[in-house]
Amino acid sequence: MRDVPPRTHWLLLAVLVVTLSCALLIEGYTQHRFGSTPDGAGQSQGSSGQVPASVSAGGPVVSLENGQPRTARPRAGTVALTFDDGPDPEWTPKILEVLRKHQVHATFFMVGTQVVAEPGLVQQVVGDGHEVGVHTFTHPNLGLIPAWQRTVQLRETQLALAGATGRTTTLLRPPYSSVNDALDDADWAAVQQAGADGYLTVLTTRDTEDWQRPGVDRIVAGGLADAKAGQVVLMHDAGGDRSQSVAALDRLLTEYQRQGIAVGTVSSATGLTGAMKPASWAEHWLGLALIWILTGSGWLLNVLNWLLYAAGALSVLRAAVTLAAARRHKRTAQPWQSAGPVTEPVTVIVPAYNESAGIEAAVRSLAASDHPVEILVVDDGSTDGTADLAEALRLPRVRVIRQRNGGKPAALNTGIAHASCQLVVMVDGDTVFEPDTVRKLVQPFADRRVGAVSGNAKVINRGGLLGRWQHIEYVVGFNLDRRLFDLAECMPTVPGAVGAFRRSALRRAGGVPDNTLAEDTDLTMALSRDGWRVVYQEEAIAWTEAPASLGALWRQRYRWCYGTMQAMWKHRAALRQRGQAGKLGRRGLGYLLLFQVLLPLLAPAVDVFALYGLIFLDPVRVLGVWLGFLLLQLFMGLYAFRLDGERPGPLWSLPLQQFVYRQLMYLVVIQSAVTAVAGARLRWQRMERYGSLPGSGGDRNTAGPARAGR
């Protein structure tokens, strides 16, 4: 066991987030950077003044060897059959089957992303003796993108082909190209750049327009038009339903053979040699690496999609369950409400360690209770005069007990040992009660099955965004959950700020445990496993100080979260038990695991994917989903604030909460989970006090309970 939690996990988390981000960037670039509109689908033509006349009126195969444009065309009586946009796992094999049937070869201009997705199919194409060419990596219009992107597009596709087949090619068909005289100046600049890199640009002379699915007859007619003059015929083996293309190809090849027209690849029809060459060792392995990386990023994106679905489903499920439970809880009468009032006196225990900033306010509020109480202030070795301040108040029914520092559980157990009443209320030294809090808190003990009662803790220092966010969390998160737990009879935590217990139940449980950091959660679970009901009394209100800095908030929530995980593990046997213990195990622990551990662990992936969606997907849709969840949270907030009698004003800060507070909370869960897995041991961390309680020695201008929102 180590006293200091490991820090290397933050480096690991950073590496994972960066890796995830890089994978999503790669996936986004390769899959969503450009459209996949079929070639010839209404591309506008600009000025063509820079295109040489010899190219505009020349053959469909354009070479720029030594910078001089030359063209070539298929020989008369010869057709170069070409297919664009593949390979496709459904249609390319059917195209190959027809070609095999007629014993002819063709040229397949392939999109790099499709090559990465179907490397085995590319091998089959080459293995059948067909020719392959580059059709860019993501099917952009080369004339409309910068020169560096053109280079990347061609280089990535070439590497993908080298990785899949061990071959390279010099043939290029730019997306959206057609006949020679359709080239404009932008297209010509792309052709020139490709030619300088050693590519032969292959245009078309006959577009069958099969991408429009005009019918088999029209596709065949388009492929036969003036075929004996020598043509480069364009068809497609991907990009949608190609059933018409497959049917038309069979008829087209039959008609070619009947007319004595030779059908072959671009190279064989034009007399080219060396269009395809063996790739170098480096090109082959770089290509394989590219395929592996892109395949891995695609797999990661699929996993992430499922995780997002799971996170979304959990969020909606939690909202639906908590809202329904809160509504029913409000309308359901508790068994103790029909019994007579509980009037027996109560012992209030205040564990205090260096609580000079708020001990006066806390004790005075307890002494003003309208219920008979004895107040035990257990000073746990304070060094700031906490005990002296409590004694100096000279209030009736207040007794100060001093002991050497032993921790909060030890102070509470000391108070239990000195208590003279059978009902015990525990309250933190930074908390003030309203006059009726104790009386309302103990009323559920009219039901003899009740062993503990959770009160309603509220944030008093609500100034600033951090205060408002914690106020929202207390009202919406904690208290809605407590209503659900109360209804399901599986309350996992009676908060240290405001909780009441039967002294007999505490004794049977062995007192307050000291082997977890969340002693309140640990004790509550122990009571449930002992068969006691733990209920929620929303009318018993206590005002507590919340951390006023991100650092203090981190330390507090880290202790809470890690301590809760410790308690969950300690009481995991409740999953197999029956009765009240089984309710805690299967309902309470299951809820905590799903919504307070697993759901926050998914949150970083959700945030990264949201950024991915804004960049590469439909940003309107992504923002719509985000706004939908925000509206759901706002609705939950409005309902929870109404139940608690709070003004809804602070909810205006809810959208901002998604960008700072939420990240802090899920990082706390990640830190706690890693610490738990690593077996580290944390020391109890005391929260810094600010003196914001009314009547404390701190800021006298801070609003008291009445001004804090009630």
C-alpha cells in the first residue's frame, strides 16, 4: 500500500486522449473530408484558356514527360473498359465475375479509402490480371484543393495500393473528370502537377452515366456509341446500387464480342507499357502501416460510437428514472408520517478539527433548535482554538470534549460513547441548522424499522460560478438521487453534514468505521446490510460551506469519490444477500456503478467525439444533440429546484457547467478509479474553511440561510 497515489496515470490518460484524437482526425480526414459525388455529376467548368489545344482536342491519356504535353487514344476497334470509385465489397466481385465470364480485362481506378477498407478485394482484382489506377484517397476535386493536398491525396492512395498488392501504378483518373475538352484551368493545373510526379492522366471518351441508374438499355447504348472508333468507356463498381451496371456490363461485353471489338485495359488499348510496377520494400511496408492505422482508427471509431450510444442511453435512463422517482416520492406518504410525533431528546455530535472559522455559527444554530437536544462538540486535537471558542459561548446543553487527534471517525465514536440519548444527530463543523431541522430530521424514527435519516444539505456560499455549480449539483444531483434511493429503499449515503441515527443501530454496526475515506457512506451501507431502513427527510435542511476554489473542490470530491468506491467494494457482498441488504446491493450499488463510475468514465470520449463531430460531421446535428441533452438537464434542474423550493435563477449557468465543472468531476472519477486499481492509500483531507456561515468569524457580509435562496 502506498501513501501517495500514482501520477503516471495522468500521462497515460493524456496519451490515450491524444491517440484517440489522432485516430479521429485520421478517420475524419479520410472518411469525411470530402464528398463522394459520382464522377460527372454536374461539376461546373471554369475558364480553359490555359489548357493547350493539343490536349483539349487530343486523346484521353495525357502525359507530361519532360513537361511537354502528349496524348494518346485507344486504337480503332478497341475499347479500354474502366471502372471508378471502388473497390466495393458487394459490387466489385460481381463485376469481376462478369469480366471473368467474358475473359476480358479492365482498368479499375480505386479510391484510397476503399483500398484500405478492402485490401483483399484489391488483391483479387490484380490477381485476375486487371489493371489498377489512382482515383485519389477521398475523392476530392483535384482542381479545387491546394497543391499540397493533391500530393497527399495521390501519395496516400499509392501507398495503400502498394500495401495491399505490392504494386504501384502510374495511372491517374482525377475525380469529376470527363472528356478532354471539359478540362478547365484548375483541372489542368492538377494534371500538370500529377504529370510532374510521373502520373499519366486517363480521361474518358464515353461515359455510360451508370451512376444515374438510367436503365440497362441506356447504359449499354452509351457504351456502344461509336465504339469501333476506339473509346475509353467509363463505368462504376461502387458508390451505390450498381445492379444496373452489372447487368449492362454482361450485355455490353456480349455486344462488343459480336461486333469484333477488342476490350482490354487502358495500357493494352493504347499501347502503354510499365503502367504497373513492383513496389519497393519501403513503399510496401509503409502502405501496410497506413492500412493498419486507418483500419485501427475505423475500429476505434466503431467502439466509440457504441460507447456514445451507451453513454447517451445511460444519461436518458438516469433522467427518466430520477424524475419519475422524484415525482412519485413527492406524492407517496411515508409510513412514519401517520405515526405520532417524535419528541424524545436528541444528542447532536459535532466532530471538530480546526473549525474556528465556523464553529460558533454551527453551535449557535444547534442551540437554537426547537427540539430538546444535548450538543457534544468533540474537539479532535485542534490547534486553532476551536474548543476554546465553543466553550466561550457558554450555551446551555453544550458540552465540549477534547481528545488527541484521531480523525473524524474517532471523534464521532467518542461522541456516540458520551451520548445520553437514543437518537443521535451528526453534523459537520462547517454546517448550520435551521431551528426546526433537528425536529424534522428525527420524525422518521417513528417507524421502528428506520435506523438512519438523511437530511437535505444545501450550499450556503453560492457566490460566483463555482458556488452556483455546486448549488445546482446539490439540488439536482444529490437530492434527486436521494429521493430515488429512498423510494427504492437503497440509500447508500447519509451525509456527514446532516444525518440522524439510532444509537442502537450504531452500536450493532460497530460504530463509525475508520477504514474508508467516506465514513458516512461506509456506515450507511453497513446499517442497510444490518437490515435497517435508511430514509430521506427533505424538510430537514442544513446549510454547509462548499469549496470555494477548484483545488479545494478537487480534493473534496476526490476523497468522496475514492471513499465511495472503497465502500462499494467493502460491501460488495450485498449483491448476493436478500432483504434490505440485497436492495442496497442490487439497486444502490448497481446505480452507483452505472451512473457515478461508468458514465463519468465515458465522458472524455464523449467530449472528444463531440469536437470530432463539429469538425468532420454535421455540426448542426451535433449541436442539436448537445442542446437536446442540455434541455433535458435544464428540465431536471427546474423540476428539482421546484421540489426543493429554490429559485431557478442559478440555472442560467448550466450551459457553462458543461465546459469546466463537468470535466473536473469526470477527471475526479478517473483519478479515483486509477487510485483504487493501483491499491494506493489516501490520507483524510480536510477542506479549507472560509467562514461564510452566518455569525461566523469569517466574512460577515456573506448571506445567511434565509438570504441564500429560501
